[in-house]
Amino acid sequence: MPLELIDTGGVKPVFVCDYCDNEITDAFDGNFQWNYPPQDVKRITDIKFLHKKCTKLYSEKFGIIDCSLGMENLMVYLLNNLGLTTERLEKAYESALITSQL
Ligand SMILES: [Zn+2]
């Protein structure tokens, strides 16, 4: 499972690499990858999260994955899709500082 919660005395959500099982700590050091779906499929649920250095190793072991984008792009898409504008994101960040392990 690439999105996990780590118990650090609080809850710390992290992305974990599907190849090496280590936390991805830098968005610019990770990719999310998926295979191009058949024409009638509208939802893709099999998404892999990989360190960029692990992408080739993963493909050699499990097969090539068709599509890939950097995790920094994923975060922008998710922020946009969740309506987290810069102002709202700042409020959420302040709230998270109080309640979590940022
Ligand atoms: Zn990795």
C-alpha cells in the first residue's frame, strides 16, 4: 500500500515506494505510475509510487508501466481537485502543525 500512516507518537501519512518499501520524502524524487487502461475503463486504481531511482529496477522485476508523472505534479493535481488554494492550504498547514508531526 503506497499511502501509509506511521505511528510516531502521532499520525504521519507518508508515501512508500512500491519497489524498495522506503518512504518517499521528496516529491521531486518520486513518480506515480500506471498502465494505460483499456478504452472502456474510466477509473484507474492500480497506481504505483516509486522513487525515480527504483523505477527501472521495478520495471525489470515486474514489467514496464506505460505512464508516469512526477509526484510533484500529483500533489498539484490533488491540491487543485480538493480546492486547496494557496490561502486555504496555508490554513490547513497551520492546522496540521497543531495536530500532527509536521
Ligand atoms: Zn524506492
